[in-house]
Amino acid sequence: MLEYEETSSWHSAESNVDHGGENLQTIPPPPVIEDDDPYLEDVLDAAMSQLSVDDLARNSADSDDAMSISDIDETSDANPNSSWFAAANTSGATMDSNDDVDHDESIFLSDSPDFFTENEASTAGSNPASSSSQVPSSQREMKPADRSIIAHSKMHTAWFDKYGVPWSAQWQVAVMVSNGKKKWEDITEQNIRALSGTNSIVGPKVLRVLFPDERQQAPGDSARSRLGNPYVELDREEAALDKGTLETLGLCPPSDDTTDLRVGTWWGGRIEQRAVMVKNTTAPKSFCNGAPASNISWSIRLFHHDMKGKSCRFTRKFGSRRFIQLAIPDLKKLTPGERNSLKKELLKPHLLHGRTFRAFSAHDGTVRLIETDEDYERVARPEVGDSRRLSFRKFLDWFNPLERNSNQASHRKIKFRRASDQYAAHSSLANGPRVSTSHDPGQGPLIAKHVMNDGCGLINRAALRMVQRQKDLQSMPTALQGRIAGAKGLWILNPHDRGNRPKIWLTKSQVKIAYAPEELEEDPSRRIFDLLRVSQVKEPVRLPMHPIINFAHNGIPHTVFSELLQESLKSTIDEVLEDWESDDAVAIWSMVFNRSGVGNIRKRRYDRFSERMFGNFRDTEEKEENLWTSEGFTSFGDINNLVDSGPDPNSGWPSKLAEQIIELLEAGFTPSKSTHLAALMKSYLKMEVKWITREYRIPLKRSAEVFAAPDFSRTLKPGEVFFRSSRQCTLVDDDDMIDGIFDGHMIIFRNPTKTPSDARLVKAVDYPQLREFTDVLLFSVLGERSEASILAGGDYDGDTVCMIAEPRLVDAFRNSSLRFADPPDGFEEHREEAVLRGSEVLTIVSPMNEAESIRELQMILLDDVTREDRCGLYSNMSDIATFVYGLDSDKTHYLSHMYFNELDAGKSGIHVKNKTWEKDQKEFRHLRLPACMKKAESGRQKRAKQKPEESDSPRSEENDPPRSEDLGPFVLNVLKPFSKDQEDKYIQLIDKLDIDADADRDPALLAPLLDAESRAKQLHDEGQEGMVHELKELKRFVEMNRESWAELFKDRVDHTPNLSSRLVRTGSHDSTFSSGSDFFDLSKAVQLQQKRKISDEFWNGFQTQLRHFNEDGARTVMCSYAYHHAGKIVRAAKDAGNERSFEYAFVVAFKALAELKGKAHGGLYSTCIEPFHDLKVPRRGIRNEGRM
């Protein structure tokens, strides 16, 4: 029996709950959670002690960081008194998107107010529909018309099984076939026989077997060197899953001399299998509002295995190979007919080498597929893990048992948590949990604004110390955002529990999926605490458009925003101007490094956990392009994350502008003496200026952003907040900061700021009993409503709040009425709940056969694919209403809350009625968004316009909707011309920055070429022509390579560019590149791909045997000549009145040029290999980097 230690802060009463023959003693939660008492609350106890610190340098996570806290069942073979800790990386899986919760979707557990009964537990997963067929799924046949074939050949599938071809090889064959790079008839039995063996042995040689006459670079070589080998990882995963020892969850198996589960340093589920859905034909316009066109067809193209370091609950439990992440087209760009056709295609079973994958989740442009136990034209083989597969119904029931969640809205999808996407997390597992529930399921849905600790629970000091030690944090965090056992939200320090056993308290508002205690005990994968973020202070806050409108409405003079914008521009440019001609340019390095987050760019290539955990709070501020397009595949590799994949594997040239500048500065180049660095630096500065002036992103010195959290101690009075920083913070002046505590008035807001009350003036106070809480903003739990709900409907499940202490803003700000925080009267009449409850879903699917029930469930899970997204349109409507009628008008009030409703509709299932939508759309369809509120278009967007004159019209005020004169001038109409004048002024200053006349003739970079020419001349004078001819061959090769580069930028017509013979011969040139489009119209990823092909040709294409040069010497001369030849082209173009750049030379030869420059510097010069290069990040850079 587990006994929980009692502390003085808890109720003295104890409750004994009978559960399955065990007498589990629980202690009621602390009285400080009374606001949520009727719906409370689970106690999850964990016994953990010593941590093992992983080498984060070898781990890369793309999404959220996770740590598990759990207990082993007393009846298991493990010693219940032992404690251990294991680490793993996870992206986690979530039942909600992002971090927002609408508590109308709260889940109610079944009849017992405490525990599920034993009978209830035994019926889990026993729904008749789940066993409607007595025939195993693997033996059932599917009709040909019902399948979507990714890649399948009955003959080749038999050969795969016959010769024991590992999954990595099968996958690569499918990659080639699905992308049209290889036909089945061209793959012989001899080829398949050559692929027999393990993943680690066969995986790297697949392309050599399929393309024996061509030289290939193995896909993902650069990333693999940093993140690990996916082929080795696949072997290790499968071996661990076969043993069934929970190693893939981050645990070590029991040793011979002990039954204790021990700390693990490895975890599974980190290999990504990605694909893209491609539309093969375009639907005619006549189908825009009708049923799917019959001539629309879809196909799935696979990408090579990738190892990102992230994992999730699903992949750790079942293995990486069982899941495919399928990118789908932007739904906003599809007609209703195309969306219906797409969904119809997704509902099909997808066939890959006789294995069936089914779609079970659609979120943020990605559909997840799982391999089920259904086979086609093959027989299941237990020796390769086929017996571990589940049926589709059993998989869904494992994750979300509907019988236990009968009141759950069926809109709640299964979703992988990402940050970004993108984002995995670090996971730690210890002995498994005991969960008790003490709320009454008959209470009905919670009203979020009346739940004073909505989305927040408690965690004790021992657990927080664990996180600090493992993550090597400077101080103990006082809040963690994450999820565990079907719950999600924020957990903050319980100051009353000072025991050594880590504990966590779950509140009703956090529980989204209910599991029976025995279900948690039996499956450790459910007992993982996914750590998404730790409490931290992010600064500065950049003041965007909507808060500016709000602040102006609430009393801030328009001139204040002009002053702040001018000050931010001055501080950005002045330090660069002062350091432009410096010999070391340290100030420029510091500015670029800190403002652009180069530290995060480098770190996240190895540690995706830190990207999420210490990165930006908001993942959607700067969305990356969707790289998962049909143009993103090459013959021998995909470019799915090429922009973030690190430097060019041949030349070492970084992919991002800021990192290019940093690398050049660190190599010894200075902007006044390097034409290329000066050009990059000017581009960077212009981008910074335009970011501030066109997007109204005004950085505020006295500002910060932190988690919002409730004051469980009930110390704060209504309207009071408490904030203490764990380190020096720019929120206030140094003299005013006492022990990191802010005392005084501040403005707080959270995005989106659409109504007058979404920003508030509050008073920050100091209470000694609250000083343990650092890096979070505590709100009072007293009063009539949750104070977080006032700020754009926020809560405490991980929402962040911006704090501003700038006196010019604080002194003039006046709070608006709280009536704007709630929807207007009659609002409910315009909404409808478009969901089914879990019990209703069970009623529907129970009488169905398995195929019918699967399709019905998929229709629910993939609902987002066909549902029209009205969120952005309502956002535009509310912005138009703000301009036309004013921020406090009834129309703006109504439309803003319509926007909030649609923003949460994907989770709540409550949508605007079609009749209301049609009425609102009709009223506003003739009104255009004011020019001052439009986002600036990128160059690529402007080039996409059919008519050149269209590019400027959206920014013109001539088409603005009418605005009443009684409202006075609109703040953005006042700020826009001022910001344009400031932009022009600073752009001119940037253009006038001087560059030395000989900046394109760096002697250090020309030295190898001049030396080779000198030696060749000497030998020529002696009658030896060999070196002269060889030097000419090297120069000719560089010139041909430069011509291939020039072809990239020529206007595209429908022809194949005159690329070098090698690129054409190997088929490395991607046919999608010759589609008649301009090079700059292509995505950044494809542009980078094409440039790196030229670099690869430069480094690997020269085949002539040389006698007078060794390999390194020849390449150094080639790099030096590339710089010299680029300089000639630049000067010739300049004389002709044109512009050319040195980009080619640095893209193909940066590594060698940087080494030449560094050696010629005269001072200390150091080299650094991977991964130390990317991990060598100054602490100052980490702390200040990142654009808020």
C-alpha cells in the first residue's frame, strides 16, 4: 500500500478508497484549490530519487520536452520501494491543439466519484464493435478500389519477406517508387537479394544497389552526423520492442542481480517517416462549390527516413516505423470539392508493401497514419514485429477509451504535440502513478471564467529540483507546462510540500482524457509527464498592431508610439554605424547574434528540446514555409527541413542570413572590407528596419513575457499581481529592482488583443510569502471571475502574459469596461455545437461492422479536412469593424468574440451557425481591410501577382472603408506615414555605409591562386607545361560550375537549364525546377536545394587525375579561383551598370575561404568540429536571443 505523506497545509481528514481489492490511502488536496473543489482533483504520487544527466549534445528534439514521473505497480516484478529515473526525448501526443483549453469540452469520468469500479475497468475496450469480426484483420482482404496505393508490388513484397529485407531498405525502395525515380519492373530479384541483412548494414547501401552507375550522397548525411543514424536506431528500436522490457520508453531492463527497473540513457520513437499528399490534377472551376470532381486524383510521395531526436507517446510505445506523418496541401487554397476529394482519399486504407496504414489525426496541415494489423497480398510475420500491431479500433481505444469518456465531445482529436512544430521534449520516467478522482461527473461542463485556477495544478519542490538538475538550469523553475495521464496544463510550485518524494496534483480542468487506475498501472507509456516549457522570462516584448490599437483606445497618445518606434530604430542602427569600420566588429556580432537568435539556430540542430523549452513562447509569430510540397524531393534525398538542417555539408555555408553574417565575422571578415559581408549586413539591417516599421513590431525595453499562474495561497487581492524575476530583468530600471521583485503599476496583455479589455492596468505588489515564485506572473484567485479570462479569454494552462512598465504607456493607460471580456447578449443564438459525445459515437458504431465503424470514426477524426476555416475571415471582419465603428462598438464587440469562438472551435466543437456566417459575410464582403492594417507582402508574394500594379494597391488608403469623423484619427493611419518616413531615412543611411575600394580583392583569399599561378609559370619557363594545363583544367571546371550557378537565376521558360553534364547525367537536377517559374518564386527550401547541388558538384564533380596538385591543394586553388572569378564578374557587371554578388564563391567555397582568412588574421585562430561548433553558445546569446 502506498501512503502519501501528510503536510500541515493539507486537510487532516483522509479518505480510504477501495480499488480492485487494494486499499489505497489518499489525502485530500490542499484547501487552496477550493475554487475548483467540486470538480477536483487527482493526486499523482511518484517515487524518484537520483537523476541521470543525459548528454544533450547528442539529442535533437523538434517539438516539446517531456519528463515522466511515475510509480511501478506493487504487484509487478519490480521492487516497489526502489526509485529510479530514466530519460527520453518526446514530442508528446495531445488531445488539444497548442495550449488553449475550452472547458465546455471538459471530460467527465463515469459513475463513481472516486475510482472506476473493477467492472468498469474490465469492460474497457470490450465494445462489441471492436470485435465485430471473428477473422483476424491480417487475414481480411480489401477490395482494390478501396485502397490508396503508396507503393506496392505483390512480387517484390514476397521477395522482401523471402530475403529478410529490413524496413529501412523497404522504405527507401518505396521512396524511389512513390516519387517516380524507379519503376517496379526495373528492380530485380537480384537487387532485392542484395538488400538482405539488418537496417544498420543494408540501409546505407540501398541507393548504391538501385543506382549502381551513379554517385550518391546518402540522404541526410549532414543531419545524421549530428543526430544519429536512423538505420542503427531502427535495429535498436525493434530489438527493444521484441524484448518487451520498456526500453523504448527510456527504461533499462532489470539486471541479473536485481529486479529493479533502472535508469536508461536511450529511448525510442525518434525516427520520422514523412510523406506528402500531391494533387495530380486540378478541379475545374465548376466544382468550386459542389461535390468532389471525378478527375481529381491524389498520390502520396515518401521522403527518406530522418532522425530528429523527438519522439511521442505513440512512437515510443509502438515504434517509429508504425507511423507516417503526411503533409497535405494548404486547405485554405483548396475548393470545397477538392477538400472533399482529399478527405475521401484520406479515408482509404493506404497500402505500403502489403501493409496497411490508416489516417487517425489531422492537425496543422499534417495527417498522421498508423500501421494496423491488416495485410494485403502478404502474410503477417511475428518475427518482424507484426504481432505487436493493433487493429485501428484497438489503437483508438488504447489512447482514448470512449466508454470511460462517454461525455467527451467527439471533436477531441488525437494530435501529436508540435511546435512548429514545431517541437519534442525530454522525458523522464520513474515508478508509475496512482490516480484518484474526487469530482462528480454529474456537475456538467465548467464555465472557464469561474474556474479560478483554470488549467493549473500543483507540483512539489522535489519534482522541480529534478528538472533543474537534469536540464542544468541555473535556478529551480517554479512552473512547468506539460501533460500527463490524459491531463494537460501548467503546474506550479506547492510551497507547503517539502518532502523528498516528487508529487503532482491534477485538477479537473486539466483532465482531458480519463483512464482507469489499472489502465495507467499496466501501461507506463501513459505515465509520461511531457515537459513542454519551464518558467522563464522572455524579453523584450515587441508591441504589435493590435495592442497598439488597444493602447490608443485606452488613452495612450499617438505621439508616444512614434517616439518608441523612432527610439527602437535608432538603437538598432546606431551601434552598427559606430562599429562598421572596426577591425573586429564585436558590437555588430553581438547585435546580430542576440537579435536573431543564432544561439537557438545552432543549439536546436542538436537539442530540439531546448528550442521548445527555452525558445519563443509563441510558435506562430513567424511561421516557416510549408516545406512539404511536391517540389521538395530530389533523386537522392528530400529537403523537408533543409533550411534548418545546418551548414552545407560540403562548403560549410550556413542556410540562414544571420548565421552567415556571424560565421563571416567569426572568420575575420569585416563589413567595410568585405563586399559580400557588407551586402549581407545591409540586407539584414533593412529587414530589421522593415520588421519594425511595416509590421509595427516595436521592441520595448521595459517589458517581459512570462507564464500566467494563479495564486493558490489566496494572498493577492483582486486586481493585484506578483512578479519576481530569477535574474536581472529589463522590465524595470536597475535601481528599482529589489531582489528581482517588481513593485508598481504595469500594463498586461496577451495576444490576440481584439477588445478594449484585453489589456489591463494592474498593480504589482510584494508579499514575502510569494517570493518563492519566480519567472511567473501570479494572479489573484479572489473575486467573481478568473482574472486571466479577462485577457482575451485566457487561462492558466500555459498562456503567457506580456508585461510593460514603460512610464509613457503606464501613466496614460486607463482600463476599459469589463463587459467587453464576455460575449454580447444573445451571442449563444449564433453558435451551434457540431459534435457528438463519446456515448453517442459508441451508439452509432456499435451495430456497424469493422469496416463501417472505422470509416465512421475516421470521418470524425478527420473532420478538420473538410470544415471551412472561418477564423481568419472573422479576424479581418473584426479589424474592419474596429476601423469603421471603433474598438468599443457593439459590432466590433460581436465580431471579436466570433473570432475567439472560431479560434477555439477546433477544440470546443462549437461553430458559428451557417446562417449567421452568411449574414456576417454578406455585410462585410464589400469592405476591404484598411491599408494600415494589412501585412506587408514578401517579394515572392508580389511576384506572384498577375498584374504588377496590384502589388502596391493593397497598401493604398484609397480603398479604405469609410470611417466616422467622430472617431477621430485612427492610430495606425497616424503611425503609418511616420514609420514610412523613418524607414526611408534609415534605408538611405544603410545604403550609404562605406565599403573599401579593394573590398572585393582580399589578398588572403587570392593567395593560393596566385601561388599556383606563380609555380606554374616557373615550370612553364623551365619547359614543363603539365602544371599549366592542370591549372587551366581546374579553372575551366570552376567556370563551368559558375555557369551552372548563373543558369539558376535566368528567367525560366519551359526548358531544361544548361546545367553541367554531371548534374544532367546523374539526374540530380529536379524536374520541378524547370516549370517555367522564376528562381525566386520557388520556396526557400528549393532555392537552397538547387544551390547546394551546385556546391556538391563543385566539391565532387572534378574527376581529372592531377600530378602537380594533391586533392586538398587542388580544392584550395579551386576555392581561391572561385572567389577571384566571382570578383571579375562583379566588377564587370558594375562597369556595365548592373549588380552581381559574391554569393556563389561563398556558397561553394566558404569553408576554405574562412580558413584562409582566419590564418591570415595574424592573431589566434581556432578550428572547431561538429557538434562543438553549434554547442559553443555564449550564455548572453542564449539569454537575450529570440524575437518575441
